[in-house]
Amino acid sequence: MTARRALWLLALIGLLGVAAGLSLAFGARVTGWQDLRNALAGQVDTMGQAAVASRIPRTVLAALAGAALGLAGGVMQGVTRNPLADPGILGVNAGAALAVVIALATVGLDSAGLYILVAIFGAGVAAVTVYTIASLGAGGASPLKLALAGAALSAALASLTTAVVLPRADIAGLVQSWMVGGVGGATADRIAPVLPFLALGLALSLLSARKLNLLALGEDTATSLGEHVWRARAMAALGAVTLCGATTAVCGPIGFVGLVVPHLARLLFGVDYRWILPASALAGAALLLMADVAGRVAARPAELDVGIVTAFIGAPVFIWIVRRRRIAAL
Amino acid sequence: MIALTHIRRRDARRRHIALSLLGALTLGAALLTLSVGQTVTPLPRVIAALTGTAPDFTVSVLRLPRAVLGALAGMCFGMGGVAFQTLLRNPLASPDIIGISAGASAAAVFCIVVLGLSGAAVSLVAVGAGLGVALLIYALSWRDGVAGARLILVGIAVAAMLQSLVAYLLTQAPSWSLQEALRWMTGSLNGARLAQAAPLGTALALFGGALLAIRRDLETLRMGEDMAAGLGVRTGRTRLVTVCAAVGLVAFATAAAGPIAFVAFLSGPIAARLLRRGGSLLIPAALTGAALVLIADFAGQVLLPARYPVRIVTGVLGAPYPVLFIIRDNRTGGSL
């Protein structure tokens, strides 16, 4: 079993490598192998090499964002024990977006670190709100209630975001393009401030893998096995929220990656979160890279923002999950 | 027997009171829209302007189209929404939640931005697309019959996909068509023209009339498919007419005013709460929708610090309502 899992993990790493290579090679122009190799060695002499060099930050950002969103989705599905949990569907990304837009409109934010903290705060508030709403009433936080609470909150947050932006023509253009969700225009300067937050979120999430395994047995069993259920949930959720908030701060809200990837990981690796979480991170990075490449190739010479591509990949998967389950399980 | 007659009479009285209350509210909101804006026009002058005795530019050119279009769109949204909710026997199955409004929006933006169409052609395509999306959602959620929860979840996913399509199309829009295309996304009565009222009014009369003609069958269908068939309702035909008419109403209203968030969803339950029980909800919901749109638009125009399109107001104010539903755990709820 472990050998098979290790093999799948290697396959995922290989896939990630291929996706990163494609992301470096494809764009408005296709770069040859020679240019690719020389550019990675640091040369920027030809057009092709310059193109590759300019694609490096974007590729790094797509891989980081994909890994963070995939991991966050896996953790959220574990914490809520809900197959439909995803930072986009639960409104967490929308919360981060609103917080950033409010901060931009009122105080103008010039420090990158502050910007990310604000996004994480917004993501956290949205996550807690959605979960609280869905837990109220009989039956606890069922997938239907969570999805509806998320959809309703997202609609309200989107309206509020528009309300904040509308009177401010000066930031409207910036916000409009950021709200679609994309990794284009990445630079090393924009990626660097987010790294510590991603590292923190990664550590918290991976450390909670064992706790998520216990939570999966049910609250009562986990408690009787000596787990502090609420402390475990809080820690895992903090990790996921940090990852979502930091990603949204840089890329804008990107949906559905966190939904799709953990299901794939579960198909390949079974139910153990110590395997699901790392696999989700790897697969998320590969998925976002490939979605970004697809967006660049499909609309050449313009490009399709990656948030749009992931919605088109993710929504059918969502429908597939809904159809596969008996309605009682929803 | 006497008790039953008594209850019936009381319900009928309650219905009359609620209906006149809603009518008065709608009328009041319309008059408010006509008389208050950047400047305040006293009521007698509004009436004089409307009857044509003393023409007033502000009232009849700036404010009248807004009031008329808002009222008509609200009626269409309210009636279309409650028809869906009644047919699917679930208050959450409203066209704005399950993606039908998003389908109409996406098709319209596609026509404007990519094909360069405008006017009536766009509305027709929007209606077609709304119907197509309704069919698609129904087919995708079919598994030994359609369960309400599955249909709603599938609808949420389809809506998300369509909204991202709209977002993409808007980034592609040349600047001259962006304004028109944006209206399909934001939902606003800004730029309302009296010429838009004619097609919307026709749609309301046509589709609303069709719904009213089968309202008894629709009510019977609420008791369940088998029961309705047993009572002599041609269930297939009733469903078909209801879906077509409701999609038509929602799509035409979307064409005129954009997808105004949550109006279709809210009108039915509010009307149901006002009426308590008995009778068709179609007309009360239509009045509620009109009042909602007019009041929200008024709030966005006059009461708030900046001038906001109506959808922003309904979006923010309407969101707590689905939350209330979730808290009440009315997820498979048989009635509204």
C-alpha cells in the first residue's frame, strides 16, 4: 500500500514538473527546448530566452497558489467533514477580497505584509461566519447548508465589494482585474512578502493531518481518543484560512481548485490525511499551472485568467460529486 | 361546517387586506420614486405632470421610466421566482440561485460583446438561454427523479461557471459595448428608457397571463405529482407551461434591468408570510417584487451616501434571508 502511494506521489511530482515546464514554454509564443534550457541557466539574449525569463515568476506564483488552495481545500473538507468544502464555494475568498478592497479604499495600504494580513483577517471572518450559519438549526453543518450559506454570503460580499468600489473610480480598474483571479503580471517583488504566510499556513495544515484523521472518525470518537476536537479544528482552520487569505491577496479569488484536488487525492491515496494533504498541495500546484497554460493557449495572443479556467474545470467536478452521492448523504 | 366557512371567510379577508397593503406599498414606492431624487417635487406637481396638465422634465423624463421599469421588472422577477418555487416545492429553487438568471446574463453578454447584437434580439437569445440552462440543470440533477437538494447544488455550480464566463466576456468587451454589457451583470435601473417598458409589459401580460391561467393546476401540483394527476391535472403540460413562462418572465426582466439579486428569491416567501395560507401566490409575489425593487432602488439612489445600482442594495439586504432559511432547516420544505 505504502509502495503504491509512494509511486503515485512520485507521479504527481513528475506531473508538477511537466506542468511547470509547459508553463515556461507556452505563451503568446512557443519557446524551443534550447531557449528554455539557456534561459533557466540565466541567459536572456534571444527573444525566446527573455520570454522564458519573464514566465518564471508567473510559474512560481501559479505553483504556490495552486498548492496553497489545494491544501486549504483538503483541510477544509477535513475540518467540516464535507465533500463540497472549497475556499471559493464557502465564500472565504470573497471575504478576503472584500477586506482587501475596503482597506484599499479607506486607508490605501502600501505595505505588502499589511495587505496580506488584512486578506487573512477577511478570510477568517468569512469562514467562521459561514460555518456558524450552517451549524445553526437542526442537523448541523450539512453540505447543502454549507454550500447555500457560502453562496448567499458570497453574493452579499460581492455586492458589498461593488458598493465599496463604485464611488472610487481611482481604484475601480485595479480591483476589476484583480477580482477575476489570475497569476499574470507576477513579479518576484510581489511573491516574496507572501512566502512567510504560506509557510506558516503550510506548517499548520500539515501538522493537523493526524488530527484530521481522528476528526474523520466523528466528534465523539475523536474526543474519547483524547483529541481536543475544537482545538484541532481551530488549528487546522487557521492554517487553511492563512493559505486562502495569502493566496487571494496576491492572485485575487480563484475558485474550485480546493474542491477538485482533494477528491483526486482521495481517489489515489485513500482516506489518510497525512497522504491526502501533501498530495493535494502537489496536485493543486499542477492543476493551477495547467489551467494557466490552457488559458494562455486557448485565447492566444490574449489570455484567459486562470480563475475562469478553474471554474470551468471545477464546476463539472462539483456536479459529479453531487450526482455520485445519495441525497441523504448530502 | 360553520367553523370552516368562518375560517375560509377569515382567510379571504386576510388575503384582501394583504393584497391591498402590497398594492398600496407598491404605489407609494412608485410615487416616492417620482417625487424624490436630487430635488423634491411635491406630490400635486407629480400628479399634474403625469396627467399632462403641467409637464415636468424631471418627473416625466428622468423619473417616470425608472419607476415604470422598476415596477414591471419587479413584478416579472417576483412572479417568475414564485412559479419556480411552487413548481419545485422548495423556496431555495429560485431562478437567481440555480443559475437561470446567470444563463440569461451570460447569453446576453455574449450577444452584445461577441456578436454585436442589440435590442430585441438580445432579449430573445436571453430567454432561449434561460430555458436551455433550466433544462440542463434539470437533466444534470436527474437520477431516479429530481431531488430538490441535488437540483439546487447543481444549480449553484452551473451559476458559478456562467458567472465566470460573464466575467471573461466582459474583459474582452470593446469599450463602446462595455457599458451595455455591464448592465447585464450589475442590475441597475440607471439608463432606464420608457421604450424598454413596452416589451417588458408585453412579456408580463403574456407569460404572467399564462401562469395565471394555470394557477389552479399549479396549486394542485404542490400536493404532489400523483395527487395532482389523480385530481385531473395534466401534470406534464402544467410543468412545461410553468417553466417556459417563468423563464420568460425572469429573462425579459433581466434583459431590461439586469439580474437584480435576490428579488425573485425573496418575493415568494415574503408574500407567503403575509398571506399565511390559501390561494395562489402569483399576484402577491408580483406585487412584493415590484415593491422590493422600487424601495431598494430608492434607497440606493437617495438614502445612501453614494448612488448605488439597485442590485447592490438587494444583494446586501437579501443575503440574510437564505441564511434564515438555513437556520430554520427548511431544506426539503414542502411549502414556502
